[in-house]
Amino acid sequence: MKPSRISCLGFILVAVLAVMMVGVIGMTAGLSATRSYYTADEEQWLTENRQRQMVQAAPTINAYKYEGSTSGIVDFYDSDKPIAAPPIATGARESRVTADLKVSYKQQGGATVTAYDLQFNAAYLINNPAAQQVILDLVFPFPQNAAVLSEVNFEVDGVEPADVSYSMQYIRWRAVLEPGKDYKIEIHYRAEGVGSFGYGLPSAQRIRDFDLQVTIQGASEINIPESALGPTEQKDEDGKKSLTWRYNDVITNRSVQIELPARPSLAFAQKVEKLGDFFINLALAAPLMTVFFLLCLWVIARLESLRVAAENHVLLGIGFFLFYPLFIFSAGFLELPLAYIIALVVAGAMVLAYGVRVFSKRLAAIYLVPLLVVFFGLMTRALTVERFVDFGLMLVVSGVVLVALFMWRIGQARKLMATSPEPPAGPAPVVGQAPSTPATPVQEAAKPAPAQAPRPPSPERYCAHCGKRVEPGFKFCPHCGEDAQVLHKCAACGLEYIPAEGMPAYCPACGKKQS
């Protein structure tokens, strides 16, 4: 009945492991749907905030021929009106722009956004490019995603002109410029943005002197996209990040762009969204790694000549597999390194503790520790890399470590077998010959003494720890280094036990007398 119970238990454990694998893959794959990340309110809140990314464009400045009045200038937003005279496109000769961003993180349920309060100040120096009076038409567009604009101010040479107009879309000023005269335009406003801030330079125009300074306070990190115009200087002072764009005689089709990533401690839904691809890869790789780990355990048992029950193998596989779901779901609430450490400690302790009971302390240290380093360390790290070359390198290093481990153990086993002494041979039996003639006293004296009956050979001894044969006289097992214990097997009931002192006269299980 005992083998039948073990087989049934092993089958149940295999079924439990298979259900766990399918369940982890199904639950992790279910998170890939966007609707699984957020509730309806959270999704709407995120959509509204993602539309508030601010991009401030440079002012549009055009000059027209002056014909006594400004009434004939085309309205840029009304194409039905005729143009009295073709405009002369011109830009600011100098641009001095500062943008101060105070970053804060807002959260609603399982979603967070990176918001900022923007204080924008700009000073542009323009002049009349013609030799006679011209009509200047300046349009300064506001960021279209701004919901509220406050502290809006427009000044020319320190005074707000009477003919300036304001709207939620732009500031517009028309005036007659005298030839050769410089005009300093100053603009100020305050608004709230989310996620990123940009400043667009006028394309296909030369800016003689462009100076933009952006100060960011309270952001954990910032990112400058590769497609954006790069800053010429960066500083970190007193918890503030200062970025400067200073260019002379520049013509570019790139704009300034600063991205403000979400805070490192994301809410659960956003963590799952950010790490979704990694979680899917980990969940799909977990069954393959578990099967490979069980295969390594089978090789270890064969290599060390151990008899390990099937349920012990499967229990070790279950403990090994638990690392992956524990890592995946704890990463939704904790930082990724902390979640990894917790999963590694819990699953690694389970595998090592049970592995010591199944194998031994020495074999667990030799085999299980390197296996956990390879599977939980190198192979799991391989799933996080983006380049195929790095992924292949991690797998090659893992394979080299495993092959080196088994090669070393096979070499050690062969060396121990080669140095093990041969068992002492028993005394050869003396075969007497029948005398053909009566023996004389001399012959009797010369006759050798009758040989004693040969001693029965010593019973075979096996190590109680690794199961390998131990030669007579060995106090320690040459294979595993543990104390050599003598196992005695009852001929009647088959019980194997370690006698306390010498050979007992009776079996402790069935009471039969022992020979």
C-alpha cells in the first residue's frame, strides 16, 4: 500500500503544479487588457490630464507695408478677408525666455499624474527690417491645452499698449514700427500643465540670439527626448534642476521638449501597466524554468546515486515556481528591487530548507545554491533586457555555470572512486587431502594444524546520508563526508534501521530473531 499512496500523492502534486502554472499565466495575461488596469473614473481622469501637456510656441511676427492705416491687414484666423499687402515674415532678433516649473504628483485611486505649476516669462527684441514705416502684426499663442491662464501681462518697452487684445488662444498686437527702432516685448502668464513642457522655435528662420532657461523644482527625474533640441547646460542646485538652451544664429526644425515621468512609487494600476510586458514574459517563462529546474534535480539524483521520491521532486518544483507569482504580484505594490528580494528570500528559503531534508546540507550547498543563482538571478535578469544580444549573453553565461557545476561534480565522483581502497580479502579456505598411508608420528608432527573454518564475509555497509557503499573500517563516508552508519535490514519484515550498539538479537519491528 505504501508505494500506491506515494504514487497518488505524486500525481496530486503534479496536478497542483500544473494548475498553478496555468493560473499564473492566465491572471498575468488578463492584465494586458487596458480595461483591467483602471476603473472607468480613473481612465477618464487620466485621459483628461494627458491632454494637458503644454507646448508653448514662439510668437508669430509679420510686417506689412504701411499705407496710412492698419485696417487692411489680414486676420490670420479669418481667410475670407483679402490681404492688402504681402507680409514680410520676420522673427525676434533676440529671445530671452524663462520657465519655472513646480512639480507635484496627483493621485486618484490607482492612477497618478505628474502636474506642474508654470510661471512663464519671455522677452523678445524686434525691430523694423524696412527703411520706412511698417505695420507689425504680432501673435503670441497660448498653449492650447491650458485650462486656466492667470497673471497674464503684455508690455512693450515696459508699458502695456492700448491696442493689444487678449483671448484664451493668443495675445495679439498691431502697431506701426518706425524704421531702425528696437522694441522690447515682454510677456508673462501662469498656468498648470501635466506630464511635459515644450517650447517651439520658429522653423526656417534664423534666430540671432536665443536664450531659454527652465528651472524644475520637486521632480524626481526628467527626460529629454532624442528628437528634441538638447540643452547646452544642466545644473542641480538646492533640489532644483536648471536647464539652459543658449544658441546664436540658429536655424532649426527641432523644438525644446522636457518630459516629467511619473513618480517612482506608482500606484498599483500604473505599475502593472508599466511592467505589463515584463510580467507577461516572466509568467510565460516560469513553467519552462520550473521544468528545467526539475530536470536538473533528476540529474543530481542520478549523479549522486540517490533515491528521491517523486513527490519530493515535485514539492521542490512547487517551491521553486512560487518565486514567479510572488515576484509578479508583489511588484504591483512594492518597488521592483524590493519585490524581487522578498520573492527570492521566501522561495529560496523554501527550496533550500526542503532540499536539505531531501538531499543533505552538503549536497544542497553544492547544487541548490548555484541553481537558484542561475535561475532566479541570471535567467530572470535575461527577461528584463531589451536587446537580443544581451538576452543571449545571459543564457550563455547560465549554461556555462550549469555545465561547469556538473562537470566538476562528475570529476569529483570519479576521483573518489579511483582512490577508494579495495575491500580486504577473506582467508582462503584450506582444502585437506586424504592420506594414502597411515601417518607416522613424524608425519603427524609435520602435518599442518587443521585450518579453522573461514569467517563469514562482513555485511555490506551503506551510508545513511547519500546511500552509497562504504567499505569496512571507514568511519566517514568518502562520497559525502558524513558519519558512516551501519544499516541493518531485517530478513523477515524488511525494516532498515541503524543499530544503537552492535547487532540486536531481535528486530524492533516484528520481533524476529536476527542472525
